[in-house]
Amino acid sequence: MSEAGESEPLHPPMSDSITRLVGSTELSWCKAIPGGTGVTVVGLLFSKPPNIPFLQTALRNIQNSHPILRSKIHPDPSTNTYHFLIPPNPHIEITTFDLQSTSRIIATDSDDHNINSAFHLIVEHELSQNPWHDPSDSLTPADTDVFFASTYKISDHYWAVFLRLHTAVCDCTAAMAVQRELLAQLEGKSTALEVGNEDKIWMPIEDLVPKGKANKPFWARGADVLGYTLNAMRFANLSFVVASPPKCTQFVKFQLNSDETRALISVSYFLSFCLFNN
């Protein structure tokens, strides 16, 4: 495996870094991510090899436009909370995988005929990479970047670029915006969003929502519940169609042994029996 850049060694926060406590929504993601929930992955498929220096410059330009993307997460086990450490300069590095390393990851010989399945397997591989491990494993947990980038050579004709982000700083919707900005940067267009009021950069998500927008009125919530019910009734009678191509995935996070499976079946049978009798 050829690695163009490992993540730089993690050090205590620099004196010129900006530190802020995570908000309640961000804290929820920080607590959930050790279990695998909260990893945002964006993948791009190219028919030409990416220019690594140019790609890295584009990613650093995005970090300049959105300083939260250059932050590190600092866990504090003593208070069971987290902080964002935001350095003054972008620092993202790109990890590259050659064809041999990529084939070993997806456990298959890549060619143009199974390029889609190979790409999807790399998506699953990226989702399985979780650098934000449980901070309780160490008395002095390291600060971890929230933004990682990798390139994969899938075949002699296809390359993939993947961005992996902590959902506390970039959810799926925001990731699509980052993807559009990256493509614009690669096309030579400077369309990154302006930073605007720098004071807002260091505010939690909750403080960015205008007053009165965070909570719905009672009747608005009732209308939503009614809408959900009507939509459920509308789709209840749709027949289930099994797609012809076989479906499979290697993204498994939980397995049951035979005893646990029998216990689950017995509980399901008991619930079905109760519902039938009622």
C-alpha cells in the first residue's frame, strides 16, 4: 500500500487554536459514533487518475472556507464531554491505495465489468473505518481529525476518491454540499461558500437556528402526524417486488449465536401468539 500522507501526529492543542465545547446535537453524535453510527462517507468515481497535489489543495481550500472541517475532536473522559480544537491552518492529508492494496481490501480482482460492486465494497470499507474510537479506552485519549480523504485505484481505467467525515461536523446533506464544492474546485471554479460572520463559525448548531424555528407549534406537529398516517395507509397495499440481481453486503456489525437466535425466535413467537389471541 502506498500512502501519500498519514494523519499527522496528534499533539496537545496549539496555543493559537480555537476551542469550543460541542453543542447538544454534536454531543449526541460524539457519543454515538463509537458504535459505528455517525460516519459520513462521500465517494467519487473517476476515469482518470486524480492529481493528488491538486486534490489536496482543493480539500484544504474547502477547509479554509469551512473551518469546522479542519477541527480535531478532543474527548474529556473526566467530564464525559467533547471539544472542537480548530487550528488556524488546514492540514488534511490524502491516503492513497494502489491497485494491489485496493484489490486486497475488496477481496476481488477488479475489472471494468464489476466496477460498481467494487466501488460499493469500498464504500462499505470506508464506513467500517472509525478513527473516533471509544475515549474510555485510554486515560489520555488523542485528539482526532474530523475529516479524512483517500484515493483508490480500482482498475487500470477507474479511480475512486473518498471523503470520510464525523457527522457531528458534516451530516449527509452538508456532505453533498462539500462534494459539489470539491467538484467545482477540481473544475477550476472557486464556488466555495463565503465564511461570512466569523463569530458564527464557533457556534453550536442549535445557536444557528433562528428563534421560533427550532420548535413546531402544537397544531403543526398534529398535522405532521396525520400526514405520516395517511402516507403509511397509501403505501400499505403496495406489493413487495424482489429485484432480480442478488443482493449482498459485508457490512455487518452484530451477529447472534445459536442460543441468542433461539431466544429471539421464542420471543417473536410469543409476541405473535399474543397478537393473534388479542
